[in-house]
Amino acid sequence: MFTPGKPLCTYIFLFVAIAIASCSPKLAPVKNNAAAANATTAAKTKVVKPPYFTTDSIYNVKADSLVGIVKLQQSVMLMDSSGLLAAPSEWVASVNFGIRKANYVIMHYTAQDSVQQTIRTFTLKHTEVSAHYLIGKDGKVYHMVNDYLRSNHAGVGKWGSLTDMNSISLGIEIDNKGNEPFTTAQTKSLILLLAQLKKAYAIPQANFLGHQDFAPKRKVDPGTYFPWKILSENGFGIWRDDVLEPAPENFDYKTALKLIGYDVSDVNAAIVAFKRHFVQTDSTARLSQLDLNVLYNVYQKFTM
Ligand SMILES: [Zn+2]
């Protein structure tokens, strides 16, 4: 499930984008001089736009506007509390830089009825949500936001000391209502996609997470049907061992959850998120001895 990022300039920007898009030259049929007699008929022919012509146009206008931000050469203004310049500053361009890359992948289920419904959700400006990728039940992968751009998929949450996950992650939505298994085709496509992303951006295995891990107080996706074990076997995300060492007596489960990365400000929510990911057969907030053993095992994998 997705969470809006609420950028302040979105409405102003998209208004301008739509205005520009609506003023763009329309595709027009090429007139055939030899068929001048049919000009009237040709003029009446309705031109069919590509299926996502309008949203593609808005995307391009918005992407063009970001180039201006990247090219901005302006020194930082260091003001004191009274609003006066408090320290000298100057812009001096370095010649050594590159583009920032994502270091996490956050996976979601859509909780919607169809992949077409989610495409519609992600192409309506008032929803304010998006993801870099969307995978349909047939395994088709829809790439919706360039990997180097920030999509609005993770929202408010915390993992370790990280809070702005949208700025450092790629979001993958998978067409699934949450109460059903993921299809074989989806899992196959997901593994192919993750392999490409992991290689392209050097993403560590432990940094493939679920939305519920990052936002345990708000989210439950990608849920208990998510194929974490299969993904981990392919190098994406951590999974527990089959044979578990017993957790020590007086095992500090709250500290273990925190050291893995969970936000333990609501420890019950953190336990539920952990169990939905690593236990899956039970997602209550109660920690059985088996759950503690799983936690001890996973904690060691994250902190070794
Ligand atoms: Zn989600």
C-alpha cells in the first residue's frame, strides 16, 4: 500500500503541467495530396492518442522542471534567528559529482482490485501516491517512475535512524489484495527485477524490506503471503534458518527488534510487523518461545 508524500508544490506544478500539456500541439493525421477529394473525410478522422499520452506529457514537464533544480548554482544562505546573514558563503562548482542512487527496496501489495486500478491510482494527481514499479498478476512489470527520482510509496515511518525512506529507496507495488497468495509469474518477475536493481545500485541483501517493516504502526503489507523465503534464497532480504538456536533466558526482545531496525516506540506494532515478515503463520503481538527463537536468529543475521 502506498503513502502520499505531500510535496507542497505539487498542486501548483501539476496545474502548470496540465496547462502546458493541454496547449501542446495535437497529433494530426498526415494529409495525402493524392486523396484531396477525401480531405473532408480525413479532417473528420479522430486521432487516437497513445494510451498514456496525457500522463506521459505531465511526467515529461515535471522531469524537465527538476533539471532546473539540479543546475541551480546558488550558495547556501546562512541566516541567524533574526533573519540576517550570519556567515559568508559562496558557490564554487566542483567538477566531481554524480547522481544519488537508492540503497533500499521497499515492497508492497496494492490492496486494490486490479493492476489497472492501481495504474489509475498512480496517474491521478490528487492521490499523491506512486511507486517506481508495479507488477501485475500475469508478471508484467510496469515501470512508472525513473529509478533516480523519488516516488511517494513509503510515507511516514522509521527504520533504524532512517526516516525519509522515499528519498533513499525504490518502491515496488505488487498487485495483490493482501488475503491471497502472490502468483508464480509475479514472484518470477520480482526476482528478475530485484536482481537488476541490486546489481545496478549495489543494494545490500538486508536492505530489501517490506512496507510493514518500515511503518509498523500504519502498514501491514506486503503481508503474510509474501515469498520472503524464496527472495532470500535468491539474495534479496534476510530469512530465518530452518534449525533455530533457542533464545537465551531473559532475551531482550525489544532491544533485538530495535537493533534489527524496527521502530519500537509501539513495541506491539513492531512485534506484529516482525512476525508478519519472519514467522508468517501467526501475526499476533504475543511472542511464543518459537517466535523468540526466530527473533534471536534474525537479530544475529542483521547484527553480525
Ligand atoms: Zn505499502
